Amino acid sequence: MKRLPPALALFLLAPLVGEYLLGNIPLDAWAPAAFPPTALLYGCGAVLIREVVVRAGGGWGMTLLLAIAYGVVEEALVTQSLFNLNYLGLGLGSYGEIPWLGISAPWSVYVLSIHSVWSIFTPIVLIETLYPDRRGPWLRARGLISNTIGYVAGAAILFFAMYLNPDNKAFLLSAGQLIGAVVVVAALIAVAFLTRGRGRTATHRAWPPAAMGAFALAGGSAMFLLFEFGPARKVISEPLTLILLSVLMTVVLAVLVVNTRATGWSHRHVFALAAGAVLTYCWTGFMVQITQYGLHLVPTLIQILLVAGALWLLVRARDCHLERLTDHS
């Protein structure tokens, strides 16, 4: 990927991590056909967020907030899965419903987490690490306009694909849900801009990067296990699942806040978090692919190749970062 322009590399990597490494798309004849619209949505979205953050002088906190806003747009306004509790007939919102909002709390936490962390934040971190000398803007005005058009086109394609899917029964969110989602997106964007550039206030030191990576792997794996093997598979009860998810999210947020505001926090820590996230998908992708589409030889081999590619990318990104540190020492 080092031979590609960084914007193109991010455009390609975002859908590969966000959907293919996750195992969410069947790895058969449908996989190549699904890539172009997925790349338009994920790839263009990731590039636009990265360019906005760089031009605004923001950091990784701003990137994550805008990534969450991206997740709300996709799942509330495009696929509408946040409000369609029987999205694609999968029953993803079959428990933990908040009636006055019309959403399922576990599904909302899960899907917004995977989009913000894995589909957007992690690919941006990896490409930034692979191209350590390209910290400035990657695109000019024409590139920004092209990416915006691509993102809108990808969103439109996915919206109509989901609306016309017979399993969704022409579902449309209500006017109140539409207004609420737009307000949430606007609030997240506003907070992202208001919090950019804030310095650290704590005097304690951040955890070692290896510890942050292990924490990301453990936290991401726990979230997947709770959602995949909770009440939907009758492994643990609904109340216990909700309690454990709440505790997990609280611990994750607390650890991130404490460490990102600590002294010694650096890009090595951010890369470690992204690496832990990628490693989570490296094993959960098999679980998702098999539980959704069954165990088949060719898809399993393709999934193995995706994992091998992801591991190679992590090693290459780590080497690029170490080379940069050596050059500046």
C-alpha cells in the first residue's frame, strides 16, 4: 500500500476492514459486486473525515467523534437499522428495546462501535502510520468535491438497496426519528470541533502501548462475544447482557479518557489501539462469516487471506513508524 497515494489507500482499506475482514459480506460471487458501493460509502467517508480533521487542526479525539457521527448517519439514516428492529429479518434489535426512542440499546452500541472504531477510526490510524511523512492535507478542492459526491452516491445506493430489500418490507423511519438522528449528528460534529486541540491536564503517565493494544483486543472481543452469544443465542439472559455491556462500555471509556489525557500519550498508543482492533476482527471475522453464511471452504480460505493481509499491514505500519522515530532521533 505504500506505493499508493494515501487517500486512495484509505479509500480501499476502509471497506476492506469495515466489512470484509469483519466477515459481514459473503465471500462468494457477491463479494466483488458489493465492493464499489461499499468503498464509496466507507472509503469516501473515511477520507473526508480525515481531511476535515487535518484542516481543522484536530486530533484523534475529533476523528473519533466524527467517526461516531458517520456511524449514526449510516445506521440511522442510510440503512435505518437503528430503528428497524427486525433489520433484514435478522432480529438484531430483538431485545433491549428503548420504546420511546424505537431503538435497541445493545444493537445501537454494537453497530455504532464497529462503524466508528473499525470502519473509520482504525483505517485512518493505519494509513496515517503507513505514511508518516504525509501529515498534511491529501486532497485539493477537486478531490474533496469528488469524495463528497462519491460518499453521497454510496449512501444513496445503500439506502435504496436496503429499502427495496424484501426482508426490510420498505421500512422508513418516522419524522421524529429523522429529526432526532439529524440533531444527534449535528451535536456530535459540534462537540468534535469544540473539543479539538485540548491539551492534557493529568500528571500520571499513560499505559504502555502494548497494554493499550491488549486492552483494545480484550475490550473489542468482549463486545463481540456479548452481542453474538448473548440472548440471541440464549447463552446469557437479557438483563445480564445489558449489565455486562454497560459495565464494558463504562470501563472502555474510562480507560481511554484517563490515558488520552495522561503524559506520554503518543501516536504509538493510538496505533496500538488500532492494532488491537484489527486483531479483534482477525478472529471475530471467522465467527461472523460462519454463523451468518455457514462453513464453506472457499470463503474460509479467502477469510484467511484477509487476515494474513491485515497482519502484514500491521507489521508494515509498525515498521514505518519505527523508521520515522529512528530518523528523528
